[in-house]
Amino acid sequence: MARVATPPHGIRLLVLDVDGVLTDGRLYYGARGEVLKVFHVLDGHGIREVQRAGVAVAVISGRDAPAVRKRCRDLGIRHVFQGVADKLPVLTKLCARLGVSLRECAAVGDDTPDVPVLRGVGLAFAVAGAHASARRAAHRVTRAHGGAGAVREVCDLLVAGRGRP
């Protein structure tokens, strides 16, 4: 039996992975071994719009990177968890703290570590080009790839579902 997705208007928290979702998934190493990440401005604007529409945003990532902390700070994302191998328990604790049910969450992922979260939330998205396991766990697959407007696509859908243009 297929899972039924929560309508966009019932979403109170948007949960994002980083590598492959907010970025294109490639890791760029600088001359001193530092990892560089590239973020798309369209996604950033979408995140600001969804926050203005009353949807909280959280980032839960398997990797830990200073660039992610900086980008999240710039976008006003207060719920940032990095270096997380098992993401669903972290999300469950955050939901309890915020008084939000998993059914009221939307999530965007791209690979196997995201599958438990995608299966647990009310509205799950996999980005175009995501691993087959993430696509199977998602309610919808974005047209855009990670790091190329996929998050903006999801944010636009959530904002429209809340009755805002």
C-alpha cells in the first residue's frame, strides 16, 4: 500500500539534507585540504520565502562543514545538525521540542542515509538524480537536481500550499 502524502498546507517544518540537496553533491577540496561547497541562490531565496510563510527549516547532514554553518546562519536557519549518521532520531527529538508531528514535516533527500527520514515524514521529496532508494521512499521527485534549484522547487510548492503566491 502506498503512503499518502500530507498536503503542503499541513507542513510546519521543512527538513533538508545538504550534500546532493543544497549542493550538487560534489566535494571540492582546496589546496589546504578544506572542503568547499557551492550553494544556489535560488534555493536560498526559496528557504527565506518558506520561512516567511510560517514553515520552520532544519538541516540535518551526515557531514560537518563550516560552510554549512555559515550558509545556514546567513539564511536564518536555526535548527542545524551536522555529523549525524542516524537522522531520524535527531528529527524526532527536534519535532518533540518544537511541538510538531512527523506528519507535519516535509523532507528533501538524495541518498540512502535520508531514507528513514523520507519514510517517516508526511511529505517526502527526492531530488532529480537521487539514488533509487531515496526516489522509492519519496512521495515526489523534483524536476531540478540538488544544488540547482531543487530546494526552491519544494519551497515554492509549500508556499503555494499555504495560500501565498
